[in-house]
Amino acid sequence: MDNVNALLGGFAAVITPMNLLIALLGVTVGTAVGVLPGIGPAMTVALLLPVTYGLPVEQSLILFGGIFYGGMYGGSTTSILLNTPGESASVVTALEGNKMAKAGRAAQALATSAIGSFVAGTIATAAIVFVMPQVVDFAITLGSPEFLAIILVAFVGTAAILGSSRVRGFAALLVGLALGLVGTDFVTGQQRLTFGSPFLADNIDVVVVAVGIFAVGEALWVAAHLRRKAATVIPVGRPWMSKEDWGRSWKPWLRGTALGFPFGAIPAGGAEIPTFLSYLTERKLTKHPEEFGKGAIEGVAGPEAANNASAAGTMVPLLALGLPTNATAAIIIAAFMSYGIEPGPLLLTKEPDLVWMLVASLFIGNFFLLVLNLPLAPTWAKLLRIPRPYLYAGILFFASMGAYAVNAQPFDLFLLLALGGLGFAMRRFGLPVLPLIVGTILGPLFERHMRRSLQTTGGDISGLVGGPVAWVCYAFVLAVLLWPLVARLIGRGRGGSDDDTPGDDSPPSPGVEYDRVATWEGVGS
Amino acid sequence: MTVLVGYVPNALGEATLRAGVEESRRRSEPLVVLNMSRDDVLVDARRAPADDLERVDRDVRELGVDVEVVQVEEGGDAAEALVEAATTHHASVLVIGLRHRSAVGKLILGSVAQRVLLGAPCPVLAVKAQS
């Protein structure tokens, strides 16, 4: 009951006109960037991070939480009306959603996705209240060796499980770790990778890395692909649902929530896997199998609930362990750090008011989102008419301003440009962006835990593998790393080729433009 | 020689089309209907969907006027596209739609109509939507 009381305290703190306004602003901006393909909540939070230095920490976190949740709502609108997912988490929604819209049921598709998102978001946010303190209680007992192992799981998970290619994932991770290494060694005071530059001696600011990779990189990438046919949005009135639609939607909503929340909470879970699983589940369980592929409402309701629930799930490791499981969470971690708050298991003990206020603001933001999205979905689609040059000029402006604002050093602008070039090259060669940003943020933390573990045992290597938690983590890492090898051996043993391994069946998606989605994969959510 | 019409899928476009049909009958020249959408936006309200262009083609033919429907996708500037099409299709007259612009609109956006008027190689007929 303590949790509920603390949450009520959070509500009391959050309900001030200024905080509510910030929450409203956050969800509005979040929905807008969710609607626009290529611009995701991660990029937006990175761009706004330097701008919000003037705000109190509570308000900037309320803003970021709102943007994160809003992005999950906005993505579905474009999926349904345009067959172009606004976010990678909404790719699956386009499968049935766009078919529904073409069959004249766009209003119902938008309604089930908005209401489903609300239901899932509310249930999953409530789940945070009960799960997060348990995780914290457990995490406080962990020492450096265990944390070392958990961070390693996050590294291997983001690099190897997400994305299509392990080699590319690990390459991106190593670039990120190298970026995190630049600066002065905190134990010996040695200069590392600074090339004698006094500007680099003070570490590269994570904000500059995030803005460079997400905003400048994406802007350059879009500029290189500026010319593209315009499309026509399917006209739609006010979203609404009939009694039958409600009857067919509520079970997928709950199942989607149950799938999304845990996937959001584990490192490397993300929103893409649970949305796809939810789609498969609904296709299997539906009473109207003949409608799947032609616009079944279950195929919209389930995945949309799953992606919002996973967004809430992300908050659990973020607040309890200081571990980001997706790009937006990674940048929220950077935001904590820039305010001098150390994210980790002690966060809830040290800053209980802040944490509970953030959770309470998520409930309120979720309600705002329902109000904003249900009647206004067709209006949001009008954002797609903004010419790209205007949009990306604005992004580059904010990016440069933000990077300069961090330290007021012109050097950071050159660094921004170089990192933007790196971000462009990564998109060009299909390297995922998430492992890089996770590596940059968690790399120094990883090093600190490793140093601490080794110091306690006086440099003996056995200090790295203390405790059962670490054992489980290392076993998981080994399993992930060795799996392709084992799978190939088993495949050879059976005499079959490994082309038809189960589990890599890609979504059946005749209409969805995957080539366009692929370039945003690392940017969304 | 032809009569060239700049077509957008709305009431103004209908009015333009009607004027174009009249002009094409008067001059007994075939009609060319041009629709353009920009390449730097995801969604362009001025892009006519395929079924709309088919309808235009059918309706105009029913009125006994010879018509060619041209769609420019991945276009840039509407004024340039119209002027260019007027040259390539040897237009004897170019029919365009005019609409009111708000004060802010005047500040931000240049007038396509003005640039067509100044750039066109032939006389231009400007039409307003019926109120």
C-alpha cells in the first residue's frame, strides 16, 4: 500500500497548472513527432534536452515522459491513414490498419488504436507502480559484479537481438563504447582518445552525441533522399466504434498489454517484437480469420496496446536500475545525469518524490493523449503536408543551438557535424543507432563497475563473477552469442539448410513499405 | 494547339476544369489536364488520386471534348511545371485557378498564379471557385 500512497503523493505534486501544462505540451509534441515518419521521440527528447536546462528537473522529466508516450500514439495514425508507419513500433499496425482504412473503416481503426493505447497505457503504468519498487528492493542488494553482468546483458541484447545483423549491431556498440571512452580516466587521470585536445579531455557530452547521431544524422539522410512521390491520405471523419467493434477489441487490448509490458521491461525487448507477437496471437485466436489480411480490427487493437504497454514497461528498468531498453529511455538517462542525478537502484530512495511525480504524470499524460488523439486524429494527419525542407531546417537549427548550449563551446559544433556525418554513414550502411547510444551512455558506467569489482578483489579476475545473478546473466550472454553457431550445427545435423529456421519468418506484409521503414528502425521509439 | 488546365482535386479544380472545357469547345482544340504533386512532402492535398483523374477523363469525354490527362509526380514548383507544360503541349491558352490568400499566407508563400502569369508563353485564363 506504500506504493499507492506514494503515487497519490505524486499526483498531489503533479497537479499544478504549470506541471499540467508541461504534460500537455509533452504529449502534444510527442504525438506530432510520432505522426511524422523519421522524427521520433528519441530525436525530439535529444533536441529538447539542452533547451530544458532552465526548467526544474521534475518538469523536464514530465515533458520527456509525455513525449515518449505521445510518440506511441502518433505512430499509428500514419500507419492507418497512409500505410507509412510513423514509428518502428507501429509497423505491424499498418498491416491491418491500412486495410481497414481502405475498406472505409479508418474511423474504427483509429478509435480502437487510440482507446487501446489508453487502456494499455493505463494498465501498464499501474503495473509500474507495483513492479518497480520490487525490482528496486532486489536491485539494492546487488553489488558491482552483478551490475557489470546486467549491463553486459544490455549490451549484448541491444547489439545482437535487435536489428537484422549481429556484426552491424556489435560494430555500432563498439563505436558507442569508444565514444564513451573519450576523456580523462577517472581513476588515473590519464588522457584517453583526446588527441591532445583540451576540449575532449572533459568527455564528449552525451547530448552532443545523441543530437548528432539522431538529429543531424537523420537530417543528412533525409536530405540525401529528399525527392519522393507524395501520397494521398485516406479521408476520414471522427473516430468511433460500434458495439461489435468494442466486443472484438477489448480482449486483444488486454492480451497486447500482457505481451508488451514484460518485453518493454527486459533489456533489448523494445516495442517491435511484442507488437509482432501480438499480431500473430490475434491472428491465431480470432473468430474472424477470413478478415485477417483484409482489415481485421483485432490486428490493430492488439499491436497498438502492445506498443504502449512496452513504453510503460521501459520505465521499470529505467527507474529501478538506470538501464535504458530503447533509444528514448537512453536519452532520458542522459537527462537524469545532466541534472546531477545518478540513475540506478538508489534513485527511488534518494529521489522518491521525483520518481512518483513522473509516474503520476504518465497517468495524466495518457489521459491527455486519449483526449488529443481520439477526436483529432484526422487533424494530426495534416502535419504530413509540411514540406520536408522546412521541417529539417528547423531540426538542424535546434540541433546546433542545443549542442552549442551544452558548454557554449564552438568546438562542440564541429563535433556535432562530425557525429552527424557518422550518423549518416551508419544509416547508409545499415548500422543500428541504438547500440551506439547505449554504448556511449552505459560504457563509462560499465567501466566504473568493472574497476570497482576488480578493486574489491585486489585485481583478481574472480571478482567479476560474483553471485548467482551474475551467473545467470553470463549464461544468457553466452547463449545469445553461441546461438547462431548451435543453430547451424543442429541444422547441419538434421541435414537441412538453415534457410528455413523457424522464428525468422518476417511479417506477411504485402502493402507495407519496409524499405522506407528500415531506415527509421534505429530512430523510432 | 491545345488548351492546358492546371487541375487540383477540389471545388476550385472543378471550376477550372469547367472553364477549360468551354475554352476547348470555343477554340475546337483538345484539352490537356495537368495535375502536379510536390516531391518534398509526404502528403500533398493537391495530388489527385488515380480514380479522380479517371473520373475527370471520363466526364470530359462525355462532354464530347478530346482530353489528355497528365500527372506530374515528384514535381517541384507548380508554376514552373505549368509553364513548361504550356510549351511542350503548345498551349494556346492556359487555364488556372485563383484563390484568396490570407495576410500570413502572402507573407510566407509566393504566388504560383503570379509566376504563371509572368512566365507563360500564351494567354492565361484565371478562374475563381464559385462561392
